[in-house]
Amino acid sequence: MASEKAKELYKVLLGKGYPKEFCAEIAYKHLNTDYTATRMLGYLYRVTDPKLEELVDEMLAILSDRERLIQKKESERAQAVISDLYRNGL
């Protein structure tokens, strides 16, 4: 289920004149979380009428940032478990 921000993103993209299928793909398949949709909305409010290619580039950058953040959090959790093992043993 798409977040409220993803629904807002879809409407903003449609309002800017992008094809309906493209808007749905971006908002509901790729940027369907509050975090990613909010990032794209911020981009759309800063940049006036980006080309489709620029929009896709920004989407890929947002997804890449999100993936790095997820990996960082996973690494921090793993490091916390290892540290706990060193402190307290098995």
C-alpha cells in the first residue's frame, strides 16, 4: 500500500504533465515510502519542470541514498551485537 506522501507525489507529477503510467511507476513502485516520496517532492519544489531523464536520475539517487542508509543501520545493529558479545560473552 502506498503512503500518503506517495499519493501526493503521484498527484504532483500528474499536475506537472508527466505521463500517467510514468507517474504511477515512480510514486507507487519505486518511491512509495514517506521518506523517498518526501525527498522527491522536495526536488520537484526546487527544480522547475525537470526532464524525464532528470527525474529518473533523481529517483535513482534517492533510492541509492536510502539503500546506503539501510546498510548503515544494519551494520550498526550487527556491531552492537558483536560489542555485546565481547562485553558479556555468550
